[in-house]
Amino acid sequence: MIETLANTPSAMLLSLLNRGGVNSMSTTLIIIVAAFLLAAGMDVSGALDKLLQTMIERAKSVFGLIAATLASGATMIALTSHGGVTALIVGGLFQDGYRERGLAPENLSRSLEDSVTILEPLMPWTVSAIFMATTLGVPTVEYMPWAVFCMTGWIFSLLLAAFYERTGFGLKALQGDTNNLTT
């Protein structure tokens, strides 16, 4: 009798195993593959570099650089629907700009998080939004008003950048950089 109970899977385990596996994730997987294909097509055609280079060239100050990073991240996440692809592409293109202005890479990372990771759940066609809407059982438009942090996080990045140019406070300078107010 005890041996029979030990070999019988619990109801919770059966529920977990009978949810559909890879088949239940097919919509999300298709969106991820499509995001990579779209990003690759934009990269090969040069459209991606042109779009992001234009934003980088217009950034004449630390505030402008962070604003351009936020705008590029939001634009790319809207186009590719995948945060990982966006963070890699935008991060790679803005890396030198942050270094040239004497800013540590952590600032770029935070700007990417504020524009990609935090905004992604608010765009219903992205992988994160589909996951959250499916998990919560609530459409993106219905949970959006309650996602205050997602809607306002980028504002704090811009405020920190604006104050940094005047006070030197709020952003991290590169190690060994004596002029941390480079604009």
C-alpha cells in the first residue's frame, strides 16, 4: 500500500505536466523568432544603424544622450517585440557615447532597463506583455493603469540626467575620470 502511494504522482504534479508544454508556448515562441528575424532584417539592410546613429548624433549632452537611449530603447522594443534583442542592439550602439561623455556603463544599463525592460510589459504585442496578460488572465490594457512604475520609470532617468549636468549627482562617472561633468 505504501509503495503504491509513493509511485502515484500528486494532483499538483499532474496539473503542471498536463498544461500543454511547448505547444502552449507556441504563440510566445513565434513572436520571439519573428522579433529576431525582424531585427536581423533591419540590421542587414542598415536601417537599424541609420535609425540609431541619427539619435546618437543628435545627443549633444548627457541629458540628450540618456534621452536618446530611452527613445531608442522604446522605439526598438516597439519594433522588435523582444527586450533581449533590443538591449543588445541599443546597448552596443550607445556604449561609446557613454564612454566619451565620461559615464560608467552602469548608466547605460539603467537607461536600457528604464526604456526596454520597464516599458515592454505595456506594449501588448511584446513577449513580456503576452506572458503577463496570459499569466494574470487580464488584457494589457486593463492592467496598464496599475503599472505606475512602468509608465513613470523613464521620467526619473531624465531627471537624474538633468540634475547631473548641473550638480554632478545622480549618475556614475567612469573610474579614473577627473572631469565627470563632460557634456
